Amino acid sequence: MSSKIRILFPRNPPDVFDDCKEFPTYAPTIECLFPGWTLEIIMTISQALQLTVEPVFMEGAVGEVNWGTLANGSWEGALQYLQQDKVDVIALLFQQTDVRAQYFDYSYPVTYIQQVLNVREIDATGEISIWDAMKPYQNPVWGIFLASLALQAVALIFVKKVENRLDGIQGDSCWETVWNLIAYQLMQYQESLNFFTNAGRFLLIIFGVGHLLLFLGLYQSYLISALLQDTVTLPFKDLNEMIQSVSDGHYQAVKIQNGNWIFSDIEVSPFFESMRSALKLNPWAIVKDSFAGIDLLETGKYVMFNQIDAYSALYVSQRCDLLTISEGLPQKSAHFLFQRGSEFLSKFNKQIIMQQSFILRTYNKYFDSGFKLSRPSDCHESSGPTGDFKVLGVMDCIGLFVVLLIGWAAAPFVFIAEIFVFKIVARKVTGRPKL
């Protein structure tokens, strides 16, 4: 095997960064901690094989790399260098496609790349905060609570009626008993709700323990936690919800002309069958490149497929209002490409297996740890001044204000209705004063 290897280095972060003093910088240094994640892997393998690297540089602006397009049997872009025997390997990781497999050999999988969705975050602060007062319990729990309250009211009314007959007095009406019970629920106990029978007292104890001590106590504690939580800004949580949003016409999916392997997978993979059905109802919004796609995301209801190691993913991470969602999306194996019958293929395959610990560490360094691919420091953060708590604003508490407004709005109407009913009853009841 030759002692030299020709490697093509494109300016394509995060595969190969070009912001170090020298390009390429073959290993991390104090001055250049992140020379590129694919660069680090390919250089480690080359050093393990004791190969001397002959760098070949690919022309083009940063991030504007043509990975390889086939035209009339000839490859353009990065794969042109490989097809024309100008290099032995490229410092890029490629996903398997049928077309590439006809011309090149794939190495053993170096890693698996996560597909992601990029979408603009939604400003649902007001919409969501209106329901903050209901957050501590799910709707079925609130239903059980109301049913229990109604059942307790019926039981107490029955016991109160029995006590009134035993005591020979008229006592409170059914409505008065209900209002007294509601006042008790609001921590305003009325003495008229007292019972002299053990059954009545037992019902009050059950109500106090269940509705006041447990339900209301837990509600107050969890309400504070619910209000302090950040408002959800995701328009959808996973791939299935995104597909439903596209199918309903709420969002439109963005497709890049001559895009990467993801769009090829969407066209043929059984995994994306439901996505294809949604696209029949709501077709692609087609753009010329990923940067135009990102600009389109900024305008509103659009979503774009991407991969975590793409330069556009790094570009997205620098936008404060763009989100990355990976839930429900598959991973795809990533490989080095070689010419057919390359003498380096078998040696690289062996080293890829032996260097898995280093490859995993490098992946974590660039992607999971977030040292390089992080949001800009001037992005808005929801934490308070100390970073340990969130200061509640008007929008966070708007749910509580809405409850008050409903009460204030309903009170005059109830009062007017009560006066109207009172006048009608007063006309029919002899001796009843009229307003």
C-alpha cells in the first residue's frame, strides 16, 4: 500500500472548519480547538495507518460545497475529484444512495447521522398562558373533581333536609347549601353548614380532606411550578405531528433543488409513506439551496428537513428563533467514499472499527456537548436575573387574570337576571316587597 494518501479538504463546517490560523489544521490545538469533526477522524485514521497526507483543496466559499451531482455519467463537485483520480478520499461523510453505489465503494459505517427538522419557534405565550391556571391537572382530573363536588352537594343537601325535619325547622334552601359548600371549597366556611348528625359531619370531613387538604393543596403547589415553567415554543413535537400539520395545510415543507439524500429517502422509503401522502395534499415549497430554505423558515409556517452534521444545521444554530427537532426521525449511516478497488478501503475499514471510541468522543465533542454548535449568547433566555428562577410577567399570569375577568363580567349579568326573576316572583307572592 502507498505511504501517501491524497485527501480533499472542502471548506464545509462542521466537517472541516476554516477559521483556524492554517487551513487545514490537522489536529486540535490551544488556538484551534475545533478544526473539524470529519477532519479529526480522517487524520486519526491516517496517522494510525502511518500515511503521509497530501492535501488537496476544493475551491468555493464556506459552506457552498457541491458534494457531488451526476450529469451525463460524469460527476461534478467533490465526487469529481474522486472519479478523476485526483484524490484518494474526501474529508466528508456520505450517505448511501443507489447512484453513488454504481460508481464508488463505501467504507464501513463511520457513524450514524441524525435527521432533524428545522422550524421557526412559535410565540404562543398568551395562548398557552391563558390555560396556565389549569396546568396542574389534566382535563379528566378536573372532570372527576367537578363530579365529586356535585355528588358531595347532593349528599349534603339530602342530609341537611333530613336534619331539618328531625329538628322541626325549615332550614336553608338547596341553593344556600350549595353556595355554602362552594364557599367552603374556597376556604370560606359558613356556620350554617354545620351538621349535628354523624353522617353530615363525616361528609364534611371527607370533603375537607379530599377537596381542600389534598386537591386544593396539590393544586396550589403545582400551579406555582406550572407558571414557572418555560412556555412551549415548539409548533410540533415530532415527525408525526409535523406530517399532520403539513397534511392540514398549517405548515408547508421546504425542498432544496438537487438536495441531499434525505429528499431521495422521502421519495422512496416506506418510512416516509405518510409524508408522501401529506405532500400530495400540500406540495413542497422548492428553494435553490439550504440558505434560501432557512430564510424561508424565518417568514412563517415552513418546515425543512436537515441533518445534524450539515453546514446549514450550524447556520440554524446561530438563529435565535429557529428550532431543531429530532424526535421520530431516523438516523442514517455515514461513510467515506473510495474509488472502485481502492487500496485504502480495507485498511480504513479496519481502523474505523478500531477507532470507534475516538469517533464517538469526537461526535459528542462537536454535537452533543454543544461547545461548537451552540446558540449565540445574545439569544433571549427565559430564566430570571439569577438564572435560577423565572420572573413571572403579565403573560405568564394571564390565565389567572382571565378567570377574574370572567367573574367580573358574569357578576353584572347574574345580578340583572336575579333582579328580573325577583320582580316576577314578587308579583305572584302576596306581601312580597317589590323593587
